Amino acid sequence: MQFVLLASLTWLGADGPVTQRALADHAETDPMMTSQVLRVLEGLGLVERLPHPTDGRARALSVTAAGRELANRAVVAVEACDAVFFAALGDQAAGFSAGLRLLRTAGRPA
């Protein structure tokens, strides 16, 4: 979960301040669990919480330089593993991905 939240925050943060709620919504994670993981990432010096520039009640999340560097390396490693793992699908990869997306959204309220 640390990878998912760190990578998501790195991506979302490119567009400006990110709240914990926005991060949890994007990553589709439980807000309380997101908070716990963020505390760990903050303790590791990978994430920091700053005053939000427009919402005095909220804190803006920011990836530190060390966090950004780690996230970038991790994304490259995960993508390399994905390429090896899913190579067996060959020409069926697109259909497999479409099927997974369908399963992910099945049963969700519209």
C-alpha cells in the first residue's frame, strides 16, 4: 500500500496541493488506513504534511525529494515486473486488461 499511495501522491502532486481525502479517493483506499500509511511515509521522510494554501482546515500532502526519487525507481521496477509477468498473454493482453476493468467496476453504483 505504501507504493500505491506514494506513487499516487507523486502523480497527483504534479497538479498542485493534494489532500489526504483526494489521495484516498484516487487510490480507492480507506481514509483511516491512508492516514496510517501516510504517517509511516512521513516518518521515513518520504512525505510531508504542510498547511493547505486555500483550506485552513486541511493539510496539503507533498512528496519529498527522497520520496519522489524512490517512487520513480519503484514505478520503473514495478513496470518491468509487469512486463515480464504479463508477457505470457501476448496478443491477449488487451482483452485481459479490458476484462479486469470490467470486473473492477461490476456491481458498483452508477
